[in-house]
Amino acid sequence: MCYVKSSRPDRMRINVLVSLEGCRFAAAYFERGIFMDRQYTKIDIVRSILDEELKKIEDEELKRCAYVHLYGVGQAAAFLAMKRGFGREFAELAEIAGMLHDYSKYVLNDEAYHAEKSAKYARAILEKGKVFEVEDIKIVCDAIYNHSRKQEIGNAFCEVLKDADEMQHFFRNPTENYFFEKERIQKLMKELGV
């Protein structure tokens, strides 16, 4: 983890608690003159890597959809994890899984077997970050691999990702019946008291 502290608005001190490569995004903020008093987390590392890939998408509509869906599912997954009583570290991994779950669909513009392919790319991204435990990578990648199997009930982590995916699709347009009528959405609405 990287802690970035500024004692003056024009100066920044970086205390690196992981490899410098793992916190290269903090250096990028410094180089651009962006100064913040905040803790940089694993989410920031993945976001930095993912953003570089999303910026390469040439089709502007596909790029917009990618940002909205991937980050929307990530935030929904973190919310659901916390709502279901899991800790902050679980929620952090859930957000990361959400951010990467459709990588293949958007970055590679390839929908065929996108869950399986996205899990493969997620593993490479998480290993590149150099701050993830082997078990955490497995948990995230297993959930991504299985997220399209909505009719199957998986472990708690997988279910958070599946529900977050459906939740983002539904709240993108709550008047659209296609997602509203799905059993998973109806259960989720009841769980959330909506």
C-alpha cells in the first residue's frame, strides 16, 4: 500500500509500502501536479492498469459503456459486499472483480466466452500489480470466470459479483423490463428493501 501525504500544497511525500512498480500510479499523479492526502490501495493499482487499457478503445461509445459498466459493477460489488456484512478487504476484492469482470468484452471487443477470457486477463493484471496474494487472485478470477452463470448459485464472493453485474444493468435504466423481470433482480430488490 502507498500512503501519499502532502505537508504543503506544492510538495508531496510518498511513503511506499509496496514495490515502486506497484505504486507507479502515485508517481504519475505527482508528475501531473496532482496532490492529494489519501491512501492508495489495490483498487487504485488496478484502476491505473485498467484505465490505460480503456483509453486505447477507439470506438467512443464502446469506451463510454466500458467505463460506466466496469466501474459501476465494481462499486455495486463493494456496496453489496459491505451490505452483506463482509469486511472492507472483501469489499475491495469485490470491487476489483467488478472492474475486471468484462475486460474481454470491452478491451478486446470480444464477447465469445468473455467471462473465461476476462478471468485470464484479470489474473495477468493482478499479477502485474505485484501486491495481491495468490489466494486473492484465485478468488477474484474464479468469480469473474463464473459471473455469466447467473442461474447457478456460487460462493458468497461469486454471488456478490453476479448480483452487482445485474444491479448495474438494471439501474442503468430502471424502467426497462428486461432486467427488472429477472428473478435475481427481484431477489436483490427485496434484499435491499427497494
